[in-house]
Amino acid sequence: MDAIELVSPFDSHLHLRDSDALKTTAPLACETFAGAIVMPNLTPPIDSIEAAQDYKARILSFCQKPFEPIVAIYLTDTLKGEVLDLVKIVKLYPSGVTTGSENGVKNIDQYDRLFAAMQEAGTILSVHGETNDFVLDREARFATIYESLAKRFPRLKIIMEHISSAALAKLLDRYENLFATITLHHLLYTLDDLLGSKLNPHLFCKPIVKTPADRAALRRLAFGAHSKVSFGSDSAPHIRSAKERFGAAGIFSAPVLLPKLVELFEENSALDYLQSFVSDNAQKIYDIKLPRKTISLIKKPFVVQEDINGFIPMCAKETIRWSIR
Ligand code: NCD
Ligand code: ZN
């Protein structure tokens, strides 16, 4: 096959940042995706409906093509049960586990009433599932928290964001109300790529890429488009000096997402499942209807730029076998 069409690709986990960065991130998103769930970890965080509406308007002001940003609300104690009918998705960051989690949750038990209200309102809970344990164990240690939430709020839809470990992959079929997103970088890379030879700060993110066995577990889910999993890039740009001098966590994958996904799924004889993974599953999980937007890709090499407005993309200077027509 040397051409493929993807209908209404959707990114279930995207960081667009704000202000000047939107000039770079918003056009990239609306060129190739019909919509995205946009993460609220700005400074200050997007923690109210009003802030989310304003942010959405700022995003759309940089979009030349139709695009549906669904801005998640950052969970803080200012969020009240009464407004949940108007909220599609709430993002829980445990305090201190990642970029922009300073305002995150310190004591998760404090939110039981809110979770009960979310369950009634049909609001989705999106979770950055990591503890503050040893770096390779952080995600697996969060499994008990996911299990406790899933059991106590059986009608609350819980999204385990950017799962990176076999430990969490296993939970999916055990609880009806647990879902997951998977990134491109966790499908592609392991610790060897990050630090096996020379340290590559541009592959550093939370949760950290892990072992070949972990990657294999994620690949099994993605390459069969498991119905409880959707693609969420977690593209999270930081300017070059923040990455290279200060070691900020976050991978800027937005410039390569669809070509690289097609390349990877083709290599693994999984192209038949890509449409479900990048759009259909998400439309069902999040109960959204996307405007129809067809993206055509052709088998023609594309060399990834070295630098895009001061941000270094994932796969910089590499050649990808597929490009967007
Ligand atoms: C994200 C960021 O930079 O905002 N970083 C990351 O390493 N993934 C935050 C997040 O999703 O954890
Ligand atoms: Zn993220």
C-alpha cells in the first residue's frame, strides 16, 4: 500500500501551551487532527469553566482549519459538584509528579464527594497515574489507586493517561470503567533510546519510557486497537534550553504524529487497526462526534525539521517513510 486515508484523527491527550507557543502548536494540531483533549497544566492552571472557555477561544484564534479542542479542567479544590453538568473531563495531577503539577492533588481521598458527583453527571476523570516512588515503579505503584477508584466509583469513566507499563495494561480488562490513552513515544521507545548510549533529553518525559516488555504490552493493545484504548500523543513542547539545560519533562511529537504512526503500524502489519486507534475508539469512549476531516498520507519520505520556532521535535532530522499529502 502506498497511500492511506485517516478519517477525523483525534488526539486524546495534547499540550498546546499558551500565548506565543500557540502560534506553533495550534496550527500543527488543526492541520492533522479533527480535535483533541487539551491539557490544562498551564500557569496558572485552567481550573474553571470560564478559564477553559477563554483558553479554547485563544486556541481557536490560531487555527486556520476546523478543529475541536476539548479543554480538560484541572482538578483543584475550587471545582464544585454543581458545575459538573457543563464539564466533559477533569484532569487529576498528583502533586509534584510532572510538569505543571504544582497545583495538583495532595490527598486524593479528599475528593470522594466530587468523584461521586462526577459519576452522576457523566464527567470523565482523566488521571496522570504516577506516585513519587522510584522512577521506574511510579506508574505500577499507582495501580492500587486506580483499582480503588474503579471499585468505589464503578460508573465513573476513568482514563489512565499515557500508560507506559505492562502493570497498567493489565488493569484494563479487569475493570469495566478503566480506559487508557497511549502515546506514540511509548510505542516507539524504551530506556535504551533515552539513555542507552548518549543521553537524549528530547525523549525524556513523564511517565518515563520503560522496558522492552512494557513497550510490548502497549504495542499489543495499540496494534489490535483495544476498544478501551485511544491514541493520546502527550505532545508537550518545551523550548530547547529548558530541555537541554534544565531537563524539562515532555516530548514534542506533534510535528511527526500521523506519518510516524502510519510507519509504525505498517511495520507491524497493523494498519487495519489504525483508524480505530486514532479516532473511532476515542469517539466512543468520550462520546463525541467529530466533524469529518480526511487526512491523506502517502508513502513519500519526509525529513523532520531540526528546530521548529525554538522547539526540537521528536525524530528531528530523521527521515520518516510516510508524509501527509
Ligand atoms: C507534560 C508537560 O510538559 O506538560 N510532560 C510530560 O513529560 N509528559 C506533562 C504530563 O503530561 O505529564
Ligand atoms: Zn500530558
